[in-house]
Amino acid sequence: MDDLEFRRAALADPSTLDKSLLDAAANDAKKQEFLNDVRQLNSKMTHASKIAVPEGLAHRLLLRQSMENHRTNRKRNHIMQLALAASIAFVFGISVTNWQYTGGVSLSEHGIAHVLHEGDYALAASEDITLSQVNAKLARFGGEMTASTGRIYYANFCDFDKIKSLHLVMQGDSGKVSVFIVPHDKGYVTDNAVEGKWNSQSFDLSKASLVVVSDVPSDVIKMKVKLAKSMQFSA
């Protein structure tokens, strides 16, 4: 077996047990060295391909992309609304500067979008998170829950429109309720929203805004009242 044929066979299948190739390597030190190098490189490449992907990475990437798409669509809609208002103002001789658009991101709408795009990722959780565990995470925002509001199934940090926030899934009277604790940002607007079966309400506390989302309207209202009483933020 000449050198060219040997190299092609070794590169094609470094782990081959072909007798003619192995005999050629055994009778030629340079061929044996080349085969060893190819096998070593193949082993490193195989090992590199088996590096574990961080848990939840694919989900976080998909969720971030979905949130970006949601925000982009909202901005596009607002621009269209502004253009429409400008056209109407022009037709009726009204200065467009008299038409005010508050802008900002609706916390309640974004909360529903977050729940929809997450699917069952958080809502299917069935952990028993203690109050102390929640408070350990709330401490990042200077917050504390002073009283239990019921079972907590899920408590993890999340990306809420590029702001690191805390996502809780809690037990309501009729089902699970999603709660987001979002640090204050001038681009956010607290409001109420409904999309399909989902209801959402958001409100401000001293250092953060809370967003409550559920498919049971009464659970949203009751959880909102409970959290307003039990959650405090340091000055």
C-alpha cells in the first residue's frame, strides 16, 4: 500500500481494522505515526462533540427570540398607530402634536406573552418552594415576602423583556397563577390585559412591578391583593 492510498484510508476511517492498512503501519514507522496522529485527532473531535449542552439553553434561546418578536410586533403596531393618527390629523387640520401616545411596554401584555411562549415549562412544575427560598431570590431586588400566600411550585430568575426578573408559579384558589417580579424600568407601563383565556394585571410596589397572569380572572384579582399585602421592598 503506497503512502497516498494509506493516508486516504486512514483519514476516511481512523478506527479501521482493515488488515492491509494495519500491516502497512506495522511495517512503516512513518505510516504508524500518521495513523496514531489521525486517531488522536479523531478522538479529540469525538470528545468535543459530546460536551453537554447547559440545561434549558434551547428553551431560553427560543423564549428570548419569542419575546423579541413580540416586542418588535408591538413597536411596529405603535408606529402604524402613530402614522394613522398623523394622517387623520392632517385630514382634519389638527396638529399631530396634540395627539399623545404614552408608549412603553405593557407589563400585563408581556406577562401573557411570556406565559404563552413558555408553554408548560414553568406551569407544569410541581416543586414545593419554601418562603425562605423565595426570599433568598427576592433579596436580589431588595424584596421580601412576609407571609405565605399558598404553595409555590416554581421560582426562578427569567429574562423579562431583557430585564432580569423573578418568575413564580403559585397556587390560586382555582389553579396555578404565574407571577413576575420586575425591577422598575421607565419603559414599562402597568395595566390590565386579556388575550384569549389569559388575564393579566400589573401594579407597582416601591422598587418593582408585579405582574399576575392566570386563566381564571378571580385568581388574578385575589393573588394581586395577597401579594400587595405580603410583599415588601426595602427603602
